[in-house]
Amino acid sequence: MTSLVPWQERLSAGTEAVQDDVIREYERTKQGKAYVPNMVWGTLQTEGYATVILKQVVDFLGVPDDAPAGVAKRMERQRVLYDGEHHYDVILGEQALYTNIGGPEVMRAQADRLLRDIDLPSLTLGILPATARVSMFPVPGFGIFGDGDTVNVELVSTGVDITDASEVALHQKAFALLREKAAYGDAAKDLLRKAQSFWDSAPLQE
């Protein structure tokens, strides 16, 4: 089964209620997966990074502006990284480290955060190098939740929830292929430090 809910409908009361839904989804997911090719996974975002993202969502969709409340909820959802009851296997595309969200200062803080959290027991963080030869054609980002039985894909206008077993299996297969070429451990840290150095040398003002 596939469920599609337009963002303007889902966010008609603002961002806070949706973030509450996300918190519940993450709390019920003991072993989750996420592939995020061009931005930082929400559960690893700094407050500054998340503020820029949610403000852009509000402005683009024209929904009620409660971005500060939405950001607070996004920060609250990050407790799953520290409660000892969850584990997330996350692949970020290397491009996610360079997509300019909010300018160099925000990106510097975000790179610092990733380097700080990469060794969390609750997190397996891989970075897919931009030049990696992956046995998988380019696909949008997606998350695998619940007991591995639900896939979420965020499109420009719509959030898509997929529960059909055969479609979920294809996303699991895609994740495994992407994971084969992702960098982990020291290699991932090297890519993060490279991005950190880039933003350290970037001017504060654009």
C-alpha cells in the first residue's frame, strides 16, 4: 500500500504537529535506516541548520509559520540517539556536507556536530563519496521505519509512505547497494574533516 499526503495539507496547522508524528515514528523504530543524498538527516541536524530548513519549508509551501516550535520538536526527536533503545544506519551523500544551508557558520557547526556524533553507539554513519561507483542508479532519499516494514520518501509536494512488501524490499535492496560503497569509520571522518576544512575557510558573508 502507498499513501500520499500533500505537504500543504499535512502542514496546514504548521510544522509542530508533523514533527510530533515524526517523533512517534522514530520512537517505535528500534532499527531504522536512512539514505539522504544531499542534505543532513534531520535527526543529526543542529538547531541552526534545522531552523533554516523549516523556515524554507514554511515559505515555500505557504503554511502557518511556527518554525521555532517545529525546530524544538525536531531537537526533541534526537533523544532516540541517546536513550540506548534505538539504532539508526544512516548514509549521507558527500554532497550533503556541501549543500549550503544557511551559510558557512551554520555549515561549520553542522560539520562539527557530525564529527562529534559519528561514534555514538546508536548510530552507524556512512558517507557515500561523490565519486563512488555505485551499483545503483541515482535515487531520491528515503527512510525505512517500524520493523523495516515502512518506507518514507519526501517529494517536493508530497510525503509518500510505502508499506507494500515488494516495494519495501526494493528499498532495502537499494540501501544495501548504496551501503557497499559508503565510507565508514576513519574514512568517513576524513570526508567530514575535509568538509569541515572547506567551511572553515569559507568567508562568513556570502
